Amino acid sequence: MPSYDQIKGFEYWNKEAWKKFVNDYVLPIHTLSSKLLKLREEIITRTEGRKLSNLEDSNLLKFLLGGINEEGDYENNSLALFIKNAFGIYIDPKQYVALAKGGINPLEHVKVEVSTETEFVKFLRNISSLSSQIISKVGLEATEVKEVEELIKEPEKILEVLRELYEKVLQVTANYNYYTFFTVSTRNLPFFYLTKAYPKLKEKFGEMREFLGLGVFFSPETEVQELKEECTIWSHAKEGLCDLIFNLNDSIWKSIYPNHNLLPIFSFVSPSLKDLKKDYLNKVKEKLKIIRGEFYNTILSWSNCRYEFGISSGIVTRDWIVIEYAYDRHWRHSEIEKQYEGKSLLEVLNDFSPALFLGYIHIYEAKSDYLGFRKVE
């Protein structure tokens, strides 16, 4: 297989290159998400529970009334609709219009309400927290957002921040970024395949293992040291650098797709949302067909099933497929395969590693005498 050593700008073996990646792609996500969270906090502090007439800053009225029509409905892409959907801060527009039509000053009676955290706020908190931890891991510092007055005085700039955030979360994903792809490809990977794909990692493995946060996920019980080393499966240490970047990518994948609750928010800056995870897995599927079509046709057709192996001294004692029936969410059926029985674990891992490397399947459970694989859904 070709290595990733020749890709321009991708120096996975270089700590400074990882720091540059974090500075260029992760730090902006933290700054932008923190800015939006700070804006929400500031608006809540100045408005929650108050009548509109008691708001000290008249600029805040635009956030609550901008785009409400004569029927008490929100106009599409209105500022007040965005603030309600994104931050959970709003007034009752029907009450406001009814009072106004009745000749009563609605500013004297309508109060500002704040709902529980919206999906967008939860998303912001998650990516802000993960990006902050990533920044700290590489020895950089995140700049604290202290001032959002400009956004309050010029609300149109909020969409500029949102648009930039959307662009940055796309750019950092494994769909577009080799450093993030590195974390997807090393989530469950045997040592022999890890060092084939990333040869320069072997030269300074001890140093980079610690920096990246790589840890042993599975090591076969065998006296053959070469087999033990080659078949040791590496993964990410919890809250290590790779683990955090992997989780940031996963959070974005789970939040950016056409039917997600964030669609009404990001539709302000993008006419449609890409299904990033689906796009990635579809491309991977095509690559696997090219690598070894006949073998991977079986894996590519997996749905609700697992491929499991019993292992002893580096030899497969049995292998079987477990199929999950749709009802009751229980594992209902297993088929003995005997395709690998009596063969070396190295042969199994050699066959399955390309799909592990590309993040199409993962090892969901590993014991000293057992490995279980399933497709990433």
C-alpha cells in the first residue's frame, strides 16, 4: 500500500506541524463558538424576564422584534427567528401583535423569555470544550472572548461569525483535512499497518505516541514476539490529542447533515447542509471496492451484523457472523463461517485493516481471546 509520507503539507511525524494544524483549524473554531456563546450570555443577562420597555439598550429590541410581521409570525430569515432558534431567547410574537392591535403599548407588557439550551447551544458548548482541550494539549493558548458589543450594535455581523464557523467546522473534518483523517485512521489499527501507512511514525514512535495520545487497544497472547508486535492493535488514549480531534470530527459529523435540528440555524448561511459522514463513508466504500472488491463486497453489504473471532496464541480458533434482527434490539442469529479457522491472526488483520484504516469498520470489543468487528453506522 502507498504511504502518506509524500502528501504535501501533511507532516504527521512533526509536533510543530500538529501545532500549526491546531492553530489554523481548531483555534478559530474555539474563538468563533466562544464568541456566539458569549453573545447569548450577554443577551440573556440584559433581557431575561424583563419587559421590553425596561431594556436598557434599545439595540436589543432588534434581536427580539426584528422580522415579526403583522400577523405575529416570524418572517423567513428574520433576526428574531434566528435568536429564538439559535439561542432560545424570544418574546411571544402573537401577544405582542395582539396588544399593539388593541391599542396597548406592547413594550410595557411583553416580557423576554429564555428556553432551555437549544441544540445549537449544546453544539457550540461541545465544540468549544473539545477545541479548548485540543489547543491546550499542543501547548497553545486560546484567547478569551470578553467583548461582543460590536455584534449587539451590528447584528448583521452575527451571520458573518456563523458563516465563518460553518466554513471552519467543514474544513477541520476528515473529509477535507489529513490531520483529522489521521485520527480516524488510527482509531483501531494494527501496528504493522500503522507503520506501513505512516512509515516515519516508526522512526520516533515512542515520542509521537505520547504526544498524539496513542495507546494499546489489544495485544495477542503469544510467545512469538514478532507476531505479538505486528498484531498489537493501537487506538487512542482517552482525552489524548488524537482522541479529542476524533471526537471533534465525530461531533461535527453527527450535527451537520440535512435533517438535523441545526438545519434552521445554518440555513441562514448555507442553502443546504452536506451529510459529511455519509459523503465520507460513500467515498471510502468506493476505495475499498478498488482495493479488494471481492472480499470487501461482503463487508460493504454488512448491516446490523458483527464479524467475530475467537483467538488463541495468535491463531483463529473460530469465526462467526452475528446478525441482529430488527425487533426487540437483540442479537438473534449467528452463522459459523470457518473462513479463518486455523489461520493466523495476522491474516485476519491483513484482510480487515484497509477498512479499519479508512474508518469504514471498527473493533467494538477486544479481549485476550476475542475480537469483534462491525461496520461504522
